[in-house]
Amino acid sequence: MTEREKNRITVEINNRTYTIMGNEPASHVKLVASLVDQKMNEIKDHNPHLDTTRLAVLTAVNTMNDYVKLKEDYAKLVGSIARKEEK
């Protein structure tokens, strides 16, 4: 897919507008942007004095923490399924 064939989707995160380019469907990009916005708002509600940079970093750290936990859970599940199939 060339640069011109990529989707351009405009989203709002933390009251700022971003144009995101990529191969994913618009609905997926909008969902991801909405989840990022929700997580930022959640963190901002608990820490209202954070500047945007610190808010973004905390959001990234929280999101990656969730991602790593999900990957670990997935690996355990796949291992469990493999062990059951071996029996």
C-alpha cells in the first residue's frame, strides 16, 4: 500500500485534533483514539495538575502495563491449551 492509499482519519484526544494515517479501518483508529482519550481523562481526573507531557507518558505507561499483562495471560492460555491437546 502506498502513502496515498493509506487511510487518513481525524480524531480528538485530550481536546486536541490529530490526523492519523495508516492501513487500519477508520472505525478501528477511532476506537483506539477513543480509548486513549478515555485513559488520559481517567488519569487526569486523579492528577489534575499534570502537564500534557507527563499525562501522555503516564497514559503510555499504564497502557503498556495493560498490554504486557494481556500478553502474559495470552501466553499462559496458549500454553494451557497446548498441554491439554497433548494429553
